[in-house]
Amino acid sequence: MSAIRSSVSGLARTFKLNSLPALRVSRLHTIPSAAAPHSPTLPTSRISPGSFRQGLTHSKFGSSQGQCRLYAAGPRNLGETGGSKNPFPVVPLVLIFTAGSGGFYLLVNSRKETMPATEKTLPRSPKKAKTTPTFSPKDVSVIFVLGGPGAGKGTQCQNLVRDYGFVHLSAGDLLRAEQNRDGSEFGELIKTYIREGRIVPMEVTVALLENAMKESIANGQNRFLIDGFPRQMDQAIKFETEVCPSVFTLFFDCPEEVMLERLLKRGETSGREDDNIESIKKRFRTFVNTSMPVVDMFEKEGKVVRVDCTQGVEEVYSAVKKEVSSKFKPMKEKAVMTA
């Protein structure tokens, strides 16, 4: 309460009570709360603003026996206020206002002092999306290779590398290489996503692909097979908008039971963490829910070549070669090692 009394005294000075005229005010009394606010029996005295402030600092506020009240008894004669006989409680209003303001001020300051300082983490400003692709389709050719896990994409891509000089970029291989690279900031994240059969954030995948393409282009190679990508709509849109538009999508169509049999057999020797029955089933569901809409979108644009993958490797490649030859000439002399 001493802090509130000090605040009241300070705020009284703010209101410049020295400039107020002397008021005829009733003495401070401890009276029951039920007593009439303007009791005619209350003794009054003439006090000055200075003595009023001094009295405030020594008065006791609140009591279990009653309340401390201060009343303006009005002017001594009608000439002091222009003829009003009814006293107006100016001082009580000022007292209530100053006490309340002082209490609020002290409360705010006390909270500032007691609350621990916390560092605000501001979100990073998002990088502005590029309006033009990094590579022009006139200079760089990209074929997306899609199909469920175990459809045989990798095997057919190796054949195309051998016969047409494509650079084979496997999104999965790039991600696995990144997760095993010493000092990789995305290694643990990639490992968790692959183990759970989820799609790695597109920013990571697109950046790895773009960097690999830049390295190959610097070496004079500009034909790319991007295997296992895009896995979902936002990846497709981001890549074609910011990296390079594709020529078409090569889609290997294969039933799940055939793919499951192939993957389980591969898992016996591959050593891949995701070649187990639980991860395989998750990958199937992910492909159907996220990658098939990408195939459907490109198919509406007339940019999908479907290949039946239930046949043998040579039969499947014969169908693939027929479609690729319509747009690319064989480049055996420029064969490129698989990335």
C-alpha cells in the first residue's frame, strides 16, 4: 500500500493541485460503508492544496471497520460557484482516478520487472519464387520417369543412358547420397522420411536435382532422365517453373503385386533400408495418393508415355525405345555414366 500511496502523491502533482483553489473539505473520517455520502453532521474545515497532498500521504485507505471517505462540502456562499447549492464531489473523483491509475501503473511496472526476458524468433522471409526457369527447354531436355516402386524404372533408365546419352538422375539416389554425406544438414531429416515412406520436402529434392544438372551441363551434357520425380503436384509445378519444363513423362505402369514381389527379392541383396514389407506398403499408398495425380495432370497436357511393365526387361525396353526415338536420336558415342 505504501507504493500506491506514493503513486497517488505523484499523480496528484501531475494534476497540478497547487493551481486548484482552496476547497472546503470534510475531515477524513472512518465511517461505516452504509453511511450517507453527504452527511450534514460531518465537520468541515478549510484546507489548502498543500495540506491536502500532505494529508493524502498520511491517510489510511480501507479498514475492516469502515471506509475512509473525503467529501467536498461545496462553497461557503453562492458567489463562489455561480449560485449552485449542491456540492459536487470533485476530490473523491480525483482520488479514485489517481488511485486507480497509480495502481495500474505499478502493476504494469511490476510485471515488466518480474517477467523473464525472452528472445523473439522472427520467421525468415520466404525466398521469392523465380519467374523464369534456370534452364531453357531449347538447350536442356528433361524426361520425368515415374512408376510405382519396383516398376523397373532404374533398369530402363540405364538402357536409355547407354543408347541415347542421357544423364540419369535418380531423386532417390541423390537423397540417399545426401543423407550419408558427412556434414549434411538434411541427412537425418532425409533418413527419417525415407524410412517412413514419406516424401522428402520438395525444396531439398529440387535443390539436389538442380545442382546435379548444373554439374552435368558444365561438362557438356544436356539430356536428363529424372527418375522418381516429381512425386507430387507442387514438386512438378516448382520444377517446371523454376528449373526446366519437361519434354514428357515416361510412366511405367505395373500392378502392385508384381512390384511387391520384385522389391522383396531385391531387398535380399540391396541393403536398402526401405526394402521391407512395411515400408513398401507405405510407398505404394504414397505413390497412389500423391504421384498418380501428377501423371493425370501431364496426361491431360498430352505429355505422358505409358509403358506396360508386366513383361520382361527386353520387351519393356523395346516399347520405351520406340517412344523415345520419336523425339531423340541415339547418341551411343556420348553415353553418360549413371549419376
